[in-house]
Amino acid sequence: MKIPWVRLVLAISIDGRLALPHGGKTYLGGEGDRLLLEESLAWSDGALIGGGTLRAHCNTCLIHKPQLLKKRQTEGRSDQPISLVVSSQKDFCSSWPFFNQPIKRWLISPNEISTQFSANSFFERQFLLKNTWSETLSELAVAGLSRLVLLGGANLVGSFLQADQIDELQLTFTPKIIGGKYNWIPNNIEDLPASFQAGNAWLLKENKPLSDNELMLRYFRNR
């Protein structure tokens, strides 16, 4: 069964936080991290984002660097990867900037999709979340996606880790200690694969100092 390669891309504090203790919008990562993010988006066919993260920010990341846009155009690809929203709730608002961004929008939901909802113009395509992520990813592969960027949030990341469906970690550590409960892996997850505890579960492929005293680490899953 063919499934897409999944690259997790996150900027986190050095104590592993994604957001400030009070939650809401948090912007971690400087200019160097932003460029790496755009490079990952340019590499990908689609970008996965959790519904909670979309509700917090009301938009998604785009490629702006002209060289990256030109490369995608030369390859016959759309300027932006498809944005794949994973959400059980459908309380979307048409006034969010997300729905005016120049992207294709697909929805992945664990609930049966009603005919009434399908008729609206929020998303071009909709997929039912299967019993396992491998089944869902297989459907995305059939739909033409072979490289995915996973942008969060934590619950979505946790579900991918539980299913052992993350192939690559691209983590930018920012020199901040934030505290609070918003870790990049939810605190209540206890059933991660036992193989993750092995010293060679993840192989270091790259470490790159960035501006603003940040450091990017790239790991590949050792399968």
C-alpha cells in the first residue's frame, strides 16, 4: 500500500512548547525558520493542519519566496500546496482569511459528511478519516499526493505519532522557555510505539544553526 511521505515541521521553544501558557496565536521561529518552512511547503504536495490550529490563526502558511514559486511553476505544480484541514467540527467561518488565500482546500473529517455540508464552498474535496492513518494516507496517495508537510497542532501530531506515520522531523528550537501545557506532543499520550524508545529510532540527518540563535534539527524515522 503506497502512502505519502510525511514531514513534521514545527518551531518550538527549548522546553518543547508550541504556544504561550494562555494559548491562542503564538509565533515562534525567526526569518531562518520561516525560510525553511517555505522550502518545506515548496517540496510538498499538501500541508496538513488541525482544525484547532486553523481556528486559532484563521489562516495558513504560504510560499512567498519568488525562487520557490518559480521552481514549482517550472515543475508544472500549483504555486501553493493543497491545504488539508483535519477536523471533526465544521464550525468554519467564511470570513476567515484562510478562505480567501490562493490555495486549494481539502477537508479530512472522522464524521460522515452530510450532503448539505458538501454543497457549500468551503472545501474543494472532502475525505472521510478512516480507522487508521495509513488507510487515510493511502486515499490521499490515490488522489495524487506523495509528499505531505504536517504543521500541527499537537493533537494531530500525537495521532500521527501513535500511528507511527511520521517519516521525518524538522524541528526548529527557539531560545525561549515558555512553560505551560502546550507541548508539541500532548501530555496525555501514553501509547506511543515502544520502538520510539530505542536510541536509533530516529536518525539525525541535519543540524543547522539559524539566525536569532535558533537551531534546526532534522531526523528521519529508522524503519
